[in-house]
Amino acid sequence: MRGSKAHLFLLRCSERRKVRSMPLTLPLGSVCGSCVLPLSAAHGALSTCKRWQSAISFSEDAAQSATLSASLEAGDARSDNDVPVMERAADGRREIYELWSRTAAAEEHAQASPTFTSTDEAAAAEVKAAEERWEAVAALLEKYKLDPATPREDDISRGLGDALDRLLLLCVPLSPKHGTDLLVKLMHVSARQGRQLSMRTIQHLFARTNSYAEALAIFYAMRRSNFAMSMEAYHAMLYSLQRLEEEGWAARFHEEFAASNGEAVSEQALDFILRGVDNQLMPENKPWLGRIMFAEVKDNQATKRQSIASFDEMGQLWVQRYKSGATT
């Protein structure tokens, strides 16, 4: 038994040596066709899968590139639409400032030479200049479509900046032909943009009026235009309206005082100096109104209608005030 087991062990070792000595690469002739076909089929399936993957990724890239190009074209279209609007806004600002400068020069010329012309000639020249100003403002509104009905993408008021306030001021004194139409139209445009008028602009809107009736018309125009107004701006509007009313009463009492050759002061005028008007909008005490009543000169600065130049001067004063600080 021991010999047989040793013989079997030797046989197994010899077979193992033969297997180890055989080459690892088999000849092609010894490989059957059934083994070759599945390999080629698998390779073909793999290559087909790779082709489909490449095709899918290419289609996704094409879709992404098409979307990107479409967005770029849309952006270019939007920029093309925005650029003309901003260019027209720049042209509008330029024309508004030119009209502002012409109006300021005309007002300064009229104030500088009051003695060289008669009263009728001066009044006729003032009316002619006012008509030219009104027509110029109406032409600007028509040219640049400053109207609430204008689509937002074509509205240039968003790029006018401070020129829009100056265009509002150029509407005052009001035109007998247009009334408050131009002013209300511009206020509606400002309201649609969410723009707030500064206190300086509101004060000069009232300070440029020719009468208290015009001031009331501007007051109601501002009330129904629905533009944004802070509490300070609303108080400035009420204060300006009240000041015009009190100045009107002061001018009337001055005429009565001048008619009596400075000998009599009515009880109503005395109450006005001490307490102000009875139906005042804000409880303000202004002793300086007595200076208007007892003024000895006709061209009193307190009752004088403010000019275009005074708006710019006040702006410079405000800027200088903020530059110098609150200590001065």
C-alpha cells in the first residue's frame, strides 16, 4: 500500500510539471470558433456603447452650445435695446441743460436791464420768453416720449437723473395753454420710476409761481400724481404753500399801508403780523413777514419770484454745507 501511494504521488508531480512547462499563449489553431465569436461580439458591443456615449455627449454639448448662443444673442439684443435708450437719455439730458442755461440767461438779462425798457415792453418780452420755454418743454416731452403710456423699455426718464427735476422746474410758471398738463405728465413719469423729488425742487416749484392760484394748482397736481414723497418733502410742500399765502397777505397789507401814506395800520394787518393767517396749514410764526408789509422798496427779495439761477445757487450752498460739516 505504501508503494502504491508513492507511485501515485510521483505521477501527480510529473503531471504538474508538464502543466507548468506548457506555454501560456495558445496557438490560434487550437482555439475554437465559438471562443472567438463571443470576444468579437463583446468588443463590438463595447465599441457600439462608446459610440453611443460619444454621440449622446455631443448632442448634449450641441444643445448647451445652442442654449448659450441663444442666451448671448438675447443678451446682445437686450444690450442693443438698452444702448439706444441710454444714448437718447444722454441726448435728452444735454438738451434739457441747454434749455435750462438759455432760460437762466434770459432771466438774468431781464433782471439786469429793467430800466432800459418800458413796463409794457418788459411784460411782452417776458410773455414771449415764457411761450418759447413752454413750447420747448412740450417739444422735449414729445421728442423723447416722456409719457406714462410709454413702455418701460423705451422710457428714458430712468437715465435723466437731475435733469428731470430741472425739466419739472421749467414747466413753472404755468402755461395758459397747457396748464398743469406738462407738469402732471412729468410727475406721473417720475412716480412710475419710483423717483422722489427733493425738498429743494419742491420749494422752487412753488417759488417760481406767478400767483397763489398757480401754487394751489401745483399742490393738487402733486397730490394726484402719486409719486413717492417723504414726510419731509410733504412738509416742505405745505410750508411753501403757506409761505406763499402769507406773502400774498403781506403784500396786500403793504399796499393798504402805502395807500394811507404810512399813517394807519388796520387791525387785521396787526393780527396778521402777530399771529399769521387764521387758516394756516402749519403752525409757524414768521415775524419777518412784517418786513414785507413795511417794505419801502418794490423789488423786495422776500416776495421776488425765484429764478433758475437761484436753484443752482441753493444746490451749491447745500453741497458746500455738507462738505464743510455740521460744525460750521
